[in-house]
Amino acid sequence: MRNDGTTGSRTRDGQPLVRATGRPTRSYAVSDTEWAKYLEDALDNVQFLKIKDLYERHSSGEEIGFGPGAERVKDAFDQIGATVKARNGDARTADTLLRTTRIHIRFGMLNNCTADQTNPVGAVCLENVIIPEGHIGPLDERCRPDRCANSMIRPRSTCSRSRTTARASSIRGCSTASVPGSP
């Protein structure tokens, strides 16, 4: 990094490190604990909103998933619902309980993983593998939802909702009534 003493003259590889406002920028390589905390909070909030959506769908009687992981999540949601009723609570009570209950879900495209990142017992993805240094939790690329006790197969993955795969859905035994545009 060079600096010839004039305002805004700091450069790296010939590129000025100045914003449009004329103030010097922070280096992207410098770790910023405030930004890391903000990002972590934002990710936690998105995770909570997804879990809250699952809880609301489960409470309304919709199927939220299949498999042993889904059964554990449903049991946790049933316990939260029972606690809310016992306390004569409302949606705010349910939100508080959802935030404080340890429900571990890694949301995926076809299935969700309910393995606890700190103690992934029964995670098939970790069998006979060298875990990369610094990695915590299951390995997504080695996921085996058909064999893993932590798998929560999403209902959307069992029956396709597109017109082009309506025939494939009927072959798999899925109802085509849920497929938009199907006869």
C-alpha cells in the first residue's frame, strides 16, 4: 500500500481506496467484528423465520416433512404448542419458545438436516470420512437422506409441482391434484 501524503491517495495495486464520498474505505481483508456480528444476527434471523414458518405450517395441520428428523421436529413443535396452551399464551409466547428451544435445522434444496452441529450423532455423512480442519457439523455434499437418522425430507421433494413432471409424479404415486395445470 502506498501513500504520498495527499488526501485519498492511498492505493493498492494502482487502485485508489476511496469511496464516492471521498472517504477512505476499509480493507476487505481486515476483520470487522461488528460486521461479523451483524451477519451472524442476520443469518440467525433468517433461520428463525424459516423455523417459525415450519411451526405455523405444522400448527395448521400441513405436513412439514418425512423421516426420523422430521418426527423429532414435529415432537418439538408439539411440545411448544402444548406449552403455549398451558401458559394461555399467544403468538408472542410461541415466538419466544421457538427462539429459546434448540431446534437444529440446516435447510437444503430437497431435504433438511436436523443434526446438531456440536454433536452430529448418527450423521451418515460423517461416516468413514476425513473431516476438513475447522469444519463443524454435517457435510452437505455427502448427504444420504435415504439412510440418515437426521434427514427431514421436505414434502415438495416427494411430489413435483411442475407440469412437465406430472407424469413422473403420478408414477411415483403422488397425487397430480397438487400439480398446477394438471387435469
